[in-house]
Amino acid sequence: MIKNFVEELKWRGMLAQMMPGTEELLQKEMVTAYLGTDPTADSLHIGHLCGIMMLRHLQRCGHKPIILVGGATGMIGDPSGKSQERNLLNDETLRHNQECIKAQVARFLDFESKEANAAVMVNNYDWMKDFTFLDFARQVGKHITVNYMMAKESVQQRLNGTARDGLSFTEFTYQLLQGYDFLYLYQHYGVKLQLGGNDQWGNMTTGTELIRRTLGNDVETFALTCPLITKADGKKFGKTEQGNIWLDRERTTPYAFYQFWLNVTDEDAARYIKIFTSLDKPTIDALIEEHQQDPGRRVLQKRLAEEVTLMVHGKEDLEMAQEASNILFGKATKESLIKLDEKTLLDIFDGVDKFEVSRSLLEGEGIKAVDLLAGETQCFSSKGEMRKLCQGGGVSLNKEKLQAFDQMITTGDLLDDKYLLAQQGKKKYFLLIVK
């Protein structure tokens, strides 16, 4: 008995709509399904995660997932929910992006399995690059009327002036290109189901219609969408003031990634833990109940942050992110600080006061702590104040208490050969940047 994929999506809040007959098909046989993703960057961000988790659940329910990298369609641009066309990418960039994306998705899907439902990655550029315009007009264009295409909501929005630039012919044909992907994958991979975000519904149903009109009414294919994920306040999920939360550690450090999930609201945490983790229903129900007993402990947020960071970055980066979180909010040692890379250090102390200091001050015998922290910088309002705090054990440098207010500080004290972390009391930090 194949586990019910549709039921799995329903209780997780991951099902928006599906074509009639979809659930019956999934219960009857192992279904090959695909989901398209955009290769315009060399990393996915958390906005892609719901779709990737759909594929993960699909494979775990015994079906075969195919992830399609839109090398050809990514060169054009999709009108769905976008107000501008995309930048056009060259072949070398697309291939690089595809390899980076596959490495990320391999943390969620099993590409190496010897079972029949091993995951596969394909790129529509491979079958579109030699497809001439005349072939496309004859094999695809003749089957779908302009009236049918015009009726799509994504096209209507662009035509009715919600976007300044109107709709180019290139973008208008996007739904036909996506439809042809479905036809090609049906013919060459036996794909019967397309998955995607709910904003893709129009393009997805064009695909099923193209297959029906090309191959005959007895050929049945299906579409299923997940809702667009938002925050409890209705705002777009996954965006911060700094931009997207990426899966690539070079773009978003594991610490910043972990912190994003740790800081979601209680209401969002209860939804996100169902969507973005593989924890089963009894475990999630128990976590929600435990969280409700004492919301201040943030049980849901901690488990959510742990599970997603572990899945995306692995155990070592998760432990580093947790340790980094303790540096600002808990007990941590100089050793914890030394382990941090520069990007994580700057992420942790993003909001603290910063001072630039000349390296020459720290060279040779160095400079007295009091002269550095209450003279060259304004970490303390006066030398007297610093002396008094220091005598009471209230001043630390790089997480170690200063033994004396006139202790010498040299280049040997630098973190990453560039930074000093001064601390006043338990919670007030200053980052000194040595240049």
C-alpha cells in the first residue's frame, strides 16, 4: 500500500488545488511527477523550499520525483506574479547554476537510490536548444488558441496595466514552453503529474491541455499546487531587510539561516514546522502542545530552526549556528569566538556599535585597554567609568574578563587578525575593526 501523498500534503497545509482524479492516480500506481525551478541564481532560497519539500514527501510516499531546471524558460521570463522580465543567461552560467542547485536538492531527495523512484534532474534547455521556431509553431502553437492563452490570469494581470511594461511576445509564449516541457516529459519519462506553486496553476493546466490536444483525449495528466507561503501578517515569506534567505552558506551564513527560523512568530512556527520539516504528525502535535504550555521557551521555533538548518546545512553547521547564537545570548568562551568565520562574526554583531581603529596602535607593545576603549573609541564614556566597571569584573575583551583596566592589548588579541570584541556588563557589545 503506497502512503497517501495527498493526505500528507493536506495535514501539513501544503495543498492548494489539484485536478480531479489526481489522488486516485497516486493511490493506484507509482507516479512520476515533476516540479520546475528557476536557474537564474546559483542557489535556491527558502521561497523554493515548499516545492522541494513536496518532492521530498512525494518520494517518501513511493513516487518518483523529477526536478526540472528551467534553462530555456529561465532565459525568457515567466509573467506569473512578476512585474519585469528576467535577465538572459548564457549557457555556461546556466550549467554552473544547475550543478549548484542539484547539490542543494540532493540534501532533500535521493538521486542515488537503486529503487525505481530515484530522483532525476533534467534541464529543458537540453530539448529546447535545437527546437526551431518553425517546429515549435507547427508542433505546439497550432494546438493552443490565443483565446485560451489570453484567458489565463497571469496574462490578464500584465495586459490590464498592473505592470508598467505590458507583456512581451516572449513572455506570452511562456505558458506554451512550460506546456511543452510537460508533453516532452510525459513522452520521454512517463511524467503524469506536475507540481508547483499556486501561481503556476494557469501554466500547468496549459500543459495538461496541450498533452490532451496533441496525443488524444484518452491521455490523462494532472496538476497539483501548494499554496504560496506567507507570514501570519500576510507579508511575503522569506524576505528580510537584507533580501532573500539563501540555502548557500556563502550568501546566507548558517547562523543567519538558523536565526531566521528561530525568530518567526508562534503562529508562523506552528505552520512552518509542518511545511518545512519531515517530522511526523504525532511529533508535531506534541511539540505544538508543549509550546502552548510555555510559549516563552520557544520550543517550536527551536525545533523548527534545528530541523531546517540540519537538512540544509548538516550537523556541523547546525552546531556552529547554535554555538554562535549562545555568544550573543548566553555563556560562551573565547574559543567559541575564535572558531567563527568572519562573515558569521559580522552577522552575529550586525546591530552593535562599531569603531574603526588603526593597526599601528596595537603593534609592538600595544595599547592600554583603558586608552583604547575610553580614549581611541567611545565604548565607555570616560576612563573613570571603565576603571570602575573593570574593578567590578564588568568589562570583557573577546569574551574574557579584563584583569586590569590598563592591561595591554596587542595584535595578538585580534580575532581573524582584524577584530576585537569589547563587552560592558552582560549585554552591551562593541566591535572594534582594526585597519
